[in-house]
Amino acid sequence: MPNPSKAAAPTPNPSKAAAPTPSPSKTAAPASYDHTTAAGLWQETDDQGRPGAWFLFVEKDGLYRGRLVKGFKQPGEQKLMLTCEKCTGDQKDAPMSGLTIVKDMKRKGNKYVDGNILDPRDGTVYHAQMELSADGEQLAVRGYLGIPLLGQTQIWTRLPDDAIAPADIPEESVGPAATQE
């Protein structure tokens, strides 16, 4: 199961010379997410506080899903995993960037139930539940086999809505077989 720490938005320094004007695709206003729900950007970290990945959660038709929008190489890793080789179905060999990891979470107040979470390292799909903290800044993500008692919980931290430019957020990815007709 993927891992959080809080990233701060960069603070502009008025004493620095003006930067070149960014291209129009980079100037789009960031999305504004309702921080009373799981919608928005989240960071997963390891036990030492190093960021592992950033996820974007969205709600569609009453269900929440989270896709990988940025991955970080960990100490000792030779390279980032680029495709989900061990995934099945329409996610087989899909690019990791944009891969939906958390699916079908039904909101019940601050809890999210009846969903699943993918471990792309081995393609295993676990049952999942989540709980949003009262202040909306932390998300407890639990993947489990069979019953919730048999699982692992990670605490993910909300990122600022502008932590990643809208133009840099990857579209949802699918594998090559899903794109062939």
C-alpha cells in the first residue's frame, strides 16, 4: 500500500527579480477542493517522513477515487516504476502516472467505505476504507484482506490545492489493451 508529510506552498520572494512569464498552460488557476471531503491532493510518506507519492482524489457519481499524480524515488531505488506490469484488466501495463490506486469509496460522513486499493508493486487489490480527520488535513487510508482488522493504515496529509499546477496533473491512465478497440 502506498505511504504522508505536509508540503508547504512556495512563498513568493518580492525582493527577487521578476521571473519570466510562464506559458499559458502553466498559468491556469489551481482547482479548489472542498476540504470537508477527501477530494483534493494528498501526500503519502514513509516511516521517516520522506514523500512517496502524491494522489488526487475526486468524486464522481457519489464515489471517491484517487490517482497517482506524482511519485518520488526512494533511497535505494534504482528507478521509479513506470508502468503497472503486475496489474490486471484495463490497468495492465498502464502508466503509473495517472494510475487510479483507490476506487469506489462511498462517503458516510467523515468515513469512506466499501472501496478498494491497488498495490501496483504486485497487482494485489485490497478492500479499503478511509477516514478524514475533523480538520480535513489528514486521511487515514486502510487496506485490508477480508476484514478491516487484518490490514494496515497509513496517515496521508493534505497538500495545498496549488501544490501541483493543473497542467501537470496527469490524466487517468489505462493500459494499452484498454485503448485498443
